[in-house]
Amino acid sequence: PDPSAPAGAASAVASMAGAGSSLRPGTPYAHLFRKAEADYGVSARLLASVAQQESGFNPRAVSSAGAQGLMQLMPATARGLG
């Protein structure tokens, strides 16, 4: 375990990434999270949780550091990932 991680963070991530990663009804961008889960094997629940935490599901969100979008990627990182 990462000693710098907040208490309970590992169990929270594990529960979000667990089997049966169904999303709550009305989750914004659910179709995109489900497609990413099917295409890349990343939990749709985990992706939705990150988007909710990072941007409040606002695709136009920009942080004071310059991170952008739902998942708050830095522009250079986003470019590098295509």
C-alpha cells in the first residue's frame, strides 16, 4: 500500500473497480465510460468516479494548473495519448 495515500483510498478504488461495474442511473457520459470499459478493460464506475471528482462532469473544466476536461488531463498528456 502507498503510505502517502489517504486512509481508505485503496479500498475505495478497489470497490469502484470491482466486478459488476454498473453505473448509477443518470450518470453523465455513461455511454463513453461503458465503451472505454469494453474497449480497454477499465471499470466504467472508476472512470465515472474520476470524472465526477476531477471536473464534476464538466467537459469544459480547466484547473488553475491548466488541466482540462472531464478527466482533467494536462494538454501535453492529452496530446501524447492521442
